[in-house]
Amino acid sequence: MSTALDTDMADEGVYARTAKRFRDAGIHLPKIAELSNPSPDSSIAIELGTVDPDAPDPRNLYRVHWHNGADRRSFTPVPEHIVLPSELTGVDARIVVALGNRFPMIRAHKVLAAYGCLVPRLVTGRFDPARHRAVWPSTGNYCRGGVAISRILGCRGVAVLPEGMSRERFQWLENWVADESDIVRTPGTESNVKEIYDACHVLAKEPDNVILNQFSEFGNYVIHRAVTGPALESVFAAVKGQGELRARVFVCASGSAGTLAAGDYLKAKQGTAVCAVEALECPTLLYNGYGDHNIQGIGDKHVPFIHNVMNTDFVVGVSDAASDGLNLLFNTRVGRDYLVTRQGLDPAAAEALAGLGLSSIANVVAAIKVAKYLRLGSSDAVLTVATDGAEMYSTELAKARDRYFAGEFDELAAAQVFGRYLLGAATDHLLETDRRDRERIFNLGYYTWVEQQGVALADFDARRDPAFWDDLMDVAPVWDTMIDAFNAA
């Protein structure tokens, strides 16, 4: 199984043809360093002012970063974020959420991961846009990001995702794929990752299909540690100002574990602990458990290959009843009116909650739980991310209303949700990991990656060493040098 860390030239003919193809199409690839620290004064940034962020325009590659403004056209020196008020969270600690729905094309930060997985293959002659199809296994947003990246680079992208994901995801895909057959629906929901892998095994029998598995592609880890990590550090610096605020914990749903790499960056730079979040209905990391849930997009029932388990300090389980209920509270008029009139939330703060999708809400609940467990105060900050916003889950509102509230979400229901899942968030289903816990979780990954996916045991075990993950980052400047050379060609 390739992890796409190669830096040697695989096929000079493919490389030359791809460079010519991109040159003829006016496609220019941004370096990782440019996405980590984008310049608003560069010629491409100025040119972007005329480009629709939702258009399949290759110039939108230069928007695949955290520094897009609320209009998704302008540049902002500090990534867009919200600081949740204590009236909402019930804790004194400052919970800071970076907003992923500012990213171009898909309104989710997974487009960054897709770029990080494909670009190393392009600049080493391992992917031929004229011949290969890029296959993007996902539980929702990553495959959309992959299809977007594929289309603007002039190649075919194939989305592989569970059939139970939100209707909004499929509507987006139907508008972006070259052919309806490029959407592969697998059985189940986000818990059914193995079914996604099984579909990819079938697709991989066709040599022109290139599988870009976010759960095992180290490009996903590298680009998040190189780009998302510094973005969150920038957000924290802005929130901190001249005060004594401390970045205590980074909280993020495990998903593919790519975004958790930002936690490795923050731990190295800020001493921040790392907390992985998962659905309580499928508590794989917590209890070696299994099940189904509706915290869409996080994927589970396995330990991702790119999860630096030995650096994970906490694991928190959050019920999908919490994310479903809070989606109603945050994104209905009844819910927001309750927060403003009954809980004293500023109306602008209530409107800003639209930036939180289902997994983002789960991250917030987990952040509250960790803040309570650690008894954090007003001088402490908990950092997290909103992978996407509420626009991806409009059709889920009615489902939750029917499931939990007999079809009617009124002020009483809003009060119940607020009291139970925010003020009532407890420290149950929270594990502060010691060495034995981390070893248990790490070992659980053996059954997926060695037995099922054919990873060599030595390659599997090498990831126990903290130096392995630090050394991965040596490849980022090498890739940037190769991107420069590719663009020049």
C-alpha cells in the first residue's frame, strides 16, 4: 500500500506530459508553504479577487487555506474563528473554533487534505491526469474535496462514500462529477469504513484507478501539521492578545486523523494536549466498541493509519443525540431565539453558530467535557475546528426533529437540549490516556492495516516512535522544491 511519501521521480514521461498539460491549461500549483502562510499581495492573490470561490477554476487552489474571509473571496491575516461565550458553554475556559466553511468549492477544510494527498503524486510522475482516475474514499467531505481538486486539474475524480450520508453531499457531488458512475455509494453510514475499503479494493483492480485513501495517506498528515497547525496557532495568538491565556488542549474528531496532526504541531509549539473525539455510539478508541451513529463525516470502527496514537492525551465520546439536538438548537429560529432571549446570548454570536456542522458540534461538546474534567478557567483556551458548517445538514434537521421531538421543536425542546448537552455536559466517557491505553489503541489498528490492508508489520510498528512523525515533516520542503520545479516545467 502506497502512503505517497515518495520524492523520487517515478515516470519522467508522465511528469513531462502533465507539466505540459497544466501549462496549456494555465494551472499553477501552490506550495505547502504558500498555503501555510499565504500572501495577500502576491499576483495570484490579487487575481483571485475576480474568481468565484465555488467555481471549478484552478486558481482556487490558492484559496485552499485557512485565511479566507467570511465572503470566501477576501483574505484575512487571522483565520476566521469564533470564541464561544460562557453563556453557551457553561465553562469559563475559552473555547475557540476555527471555521472550515471558508474553504473554496466545498465549504469544508477537507479540500486541503485532498490537495496534500494528490500533489506529491503529480510532481513525481505517479499520476497521469490524462489517464488516471483519482479515487477518493471518504465519509463525506474528503471525497468532495478530492472531486473538486480533480476537476480543476482536468482529471476524473471518483467519490466513494456511504449511501447514508446527508443529501446535501450527494447534491454537491452530482453537480461536480464527470459522470454519475463516479459516485460510488457503499452500504451504511460513517461507521462503515471497511465497506468503503472493500469498494476501493474492487476499483483498484483497474490499473487506471489510483486510490487516495485519506486514512492512510501521510500527505494528509503532513499538510495538516504544516498548514492547519500554524493556522490554529495564529488564531490562538489573536485571541490571546497581550493576555496570559494558555492553549491547554486541542480537540478534534478522529475521522481520518489528518486534522489531529495539527495537535502534534500545537503540542510541540505550545505544549497543548491532544484530544481525539469519537461517537459514543461507536466507541472504537474508548472501548474497542462498534455501532452506528449520525455524527457525519468522522468515520470509525478502525484506527486510522495516520493517527499518531502515542501522542494522544485524551479520548472523548460524544453522542450523536447531542450533535443532532444541538444542530436544531443552533440552526433553527426557535433554537436561536431561545439562546438569545432566555440565555442572554448575543444575537451575532447565535448567528455565528451556523458555522458548525455535525462533527463540529461534537468537537464543541467534547471541548466542554475536557474543560470541565481539567477544571479549566478563564486563563485557559481549548482549540478546535469546525470541519464544515450547517449548510451541509439542512435536511438532517427534519430527521432529528422527528426522531427526538415527535416532529415539533419548540422552546421547551430547545431548553431541554441546552440543559442536557451544553450545561449538562459531563465528564463521563472521557479517557485520559496512559502508556497502556495508547498501546491498546495502537495495537487495535493491527487488524485493519496488517491483516486486512496488507501493510508490512515493520511499517505498522515504526509509527510507535515519536521521531517517526517528526521526521515525516522533512518531506514538506522537499515537496515544495518539487512543486517549484514542476511549475517551472
